Amino acid sequence: MILAGDVGGTKTLLGLFERAYPRPIPRTQRTYTTKSFANFLDLLHTFTRDVAHGDRLEAAALGVAGPVASNRASLTNVGIDIDGDEIASRLGTARVRILNDLEALGVSIPILTADELMTLQPGRPRSDGNAAVIAAGTGLGEAYLHQVDGRWIPLPSEAGHADFAARTDRELELVRMLKDRYGRVEVEHVLSGPGILNLHRFTHRGGQCAVVEDLDTPPAAAQVSQGALSGRCQGCADALRMFVSAYGAEAGNLALRGVTTAGLYVGGGIVRKILPFVQQGTFMDAFLAKAPLTGLLETIPVHVILNDEAGLVGAAAYAQGLG
């Protein structure tokens, strides 16, 4: 039996899997609110208590929303530390690896099925090309998938904390507002759940919103999306259109930087919840608006990952490769 985890700023998925190649078979799984625990070992203890089993645990891999070094990571937006050696001691197995969450998501890409993907642009994929993944949720993650000897090797990044690049006069106004609020404007200040709230602040300056009562409550970002999707609030719809356009532009930037001629994959919880806006064309218009290389971007397949547990699947696949 192998243990896999997808540890995010909002929720943590943990699961036990049985070995099967190329895709492990899920046996049991639990979802927890990450901030409900003082540390990760408490969360892990709760999981092992909840799913008590008699099988020997052979290996474990955890995708974590933060930079990883020396088999350790700290959740950037929560502040919880995760130490692979401590987890190995607790589980009684030396085969424990901590991954960046987008690295784990990248591992899942070759083993996802066709019905777990939705195509925004079929493109003309190259079998010898690179790929990349981008995922907005509590934060923004990006990873490159470099082609090496016929397989993709995920290379994580912290691109969500890079500087946000405005493309229009309106986005320049947004940057000025965010600069006053944060000092330095990161991509994640726009492309994330909190980023949607920043866009709501921008589109509702001086006006009231009939949908969102309090931007400081956890459901606020979902309320903005619901207000936009239902047509109840034009300011919310405006915020979501800005979000989708910026998302497409950043995906296009990632595709150019990685020359992702094999594909660009869009994951994360937000994109699945706002698919009607993504499918309207704004996302792909921004993705392609990269003259003089629009022609190259037109050849790149763009897919949305529909499986909200793809990161967990990737972590499980990585774990079973540990031995």
C-alpha cells in the first residue's frame, strides 16, 4: 500500500493506493481543512486513525503548495511546515518524498484519461515536445514538463510570486490599486481565490455588490463567481472576465517560456467552477495574443484538467516509483 497527499492552503487530500502501473488504484481517501490543524503530523495522525488498516505502508509522496528543499516544505499561504524525515519516522517507512504540488500534478498528466480533460484548443502536438501545467486555487502554481528520453520530467516553480505584468490601461489601473495594498504586485494577487476578491474590489470601487456581503469571509470568492455565472451582478461578471483574460495571458506566457509544443494543461479548483466563462473565448484570445509568436501558440494544445484529484493521483504515481 502507498500513501499519497495533495496538501493545499485550503484543503488537504490524503489517500491510500494499491500499486498498479501506470496508474495506482485508490482504496480510501479523506479530505481535511488544512488550517484546522496546528501542524501536519496532527493531520496525518487523524488520517491514519480514520482509515486504520493492516497493510504495510511501502512508500509515501505528498504534493505541497510551497517550495521544496531537502525533502521539506512550508505551505506558503498557511505557514505549516512539512518534513519528510518526520513523516518517515511516523509512518515507519524510509520511502517518503515531499513534492511541490504542481510537480505532483505534472506527474499525473500522462496517466489522465480523455474524459478527465476538456480541450480548449486541439493544436498540433509534438510527441517530442515539452508541456506545462498551471493551476489557480488558494494560490497560483506553475510547472514545466521537460521532455527527457521520451518522458516528461516535472520542474516546479514559484511563478505565482513573480511580478504581475499589466497588458492594458485597465490592468495598469489595477496594478496601481494593488501596489497601494501590497507594495509589490504578484501574479498571485490576481490569479487565485484572493485574486478574484482583489478584482472584485477593483470593479466595485465606489459601488455596492448585491451578491457578496463580506469580502473577508471564506465563501466570498465563490460568491463572486456565482454572482457572475448567474448574471445577478455585472460587477462580479466584469471581475471574472478580467480574471479569465489574465489567466489566459499567464498561461500563454508559460507556454512561451517552456516552448510547450506538446501541450499546456490548466488545473486547479477555480477553472472547473467557472468553465462557462473560460469557454467564451476570452481565455484563448489572451493566450494567443503574443505577436510575433501567435502562430507558435496556435499549434499548442490547451486542455483543462477536469479531475479535481489529479494532484493526488500524481503523488500516488510518484510514490509507487520510489521502490
